[in-house]
Amino acid sequence: MSIMDQKICDILFNKGLITEGQIDTVLSRARGQNSLEKLLLEEQIVGEEELTKAVAEGFGLGYIDPSSLPQKPLISEISPELMHKYAFIPIKKENGKLLIAVHNPSDIVKIDELESLLNSKIDLMVASRSAIENIQEYLVTQGEALAKAAKAPMSAQDAMAQQIVTNTESIANLIGTVIDVGLMKIAGILMGMSDRAAGTGPSDPSDAP
């Protein structure tokens, strides 16, 4: 049992979400793989979001509910793989700090590593594990779908559209060439007329003696 586990249980008790008997039971078993979170959820003593709120309060951090988490994180340079490895979702970046949602704010080592990797100071909010994992899964699925679409053969309709674009570009280039040639001929004619008007061009044969 850790001091934070006791604090979280006290918060849940003060909210009327857990009894003293349940506290004694889970705290006596909360060790090793049997974390407080796992015991409370497996025994269905409290709901995941209520537990997450208590964790946020225990650490003095803000809580963010699943509906408020960005489905498409705005920080495009952060890969889904990095989010999965460090179990976080980026929310926003302002004033040189990155705000992220985590489900385990006690993992200081990972947070320090993340600050170093992203070269940014990090502020935390707490979201439930399932909310974070759902968004990470969505991002990975979207990435796989885009990669698959990029490798897929072009449909007949898409091929026709591409051919139309190509033909249009070729016609435009041809028209441009014709116009250029026409303009050059017109310019030559005008220059000849100008030369004759100035008397520098070839003489009219009828003027010969």
C-alpha cells in the first residue's frame, strides 16, 4: 500500500463511493500486479471515470472526460507510436508547454523521458486508461487505412479522372505553344512594317529608275 493509494481511497470514501471495509480489503491486496486501480475496477467497486477523478484530485491535477479528449490530436509531429509507448494523448501546446492527458501521473520517469524527446515542458491532466487507449487505437487504425489506400490500385473512375486531368494539361500546353508561335509571327510582321516605315527595310521595286 502506498500513501497515494490511501489518499485515493480516502477521496472515494469521502464521496460515498467506497466503504471502510472495501478500503481495508483492497489496500491489503494492492501490491505487485494487483494495483489499486485493477482491484477497484475488477471488483466493480467504483466506475473507471469516478476512479480517474479521484486519481486526478489525489495528484492535484485536472480531470478530462473522454468526450473532451481530441479525437485527432492537434500536435501533428507526435506519432501514434510515441503516444502508445508513453501512454498519453497530446491536448494542446501553448506558451512553450505541452499539455497532455495520462492515466498514470505517478510515472515520473516516463514523463521526464517524454519532455526530453519532445524538447518541451509538459503539463498533465488525467484521463481514464480506456479513454486514452480508445483514441490511440483509433489513430493507429486511421494510419493503417491511409497506408492501405495509398497502396491500393487506382479504380477505373479514378483512372479516368486522372486521364482527363492529363489530357487537359496536354491541351493547355499545346494551346500555350500555338499562342507563343502566333505572337512571334505577329511581332515579326510588326517589326518589318516598322523597318519599312523608317526607310531601313528593302526598297519597293517600283521605285527603281
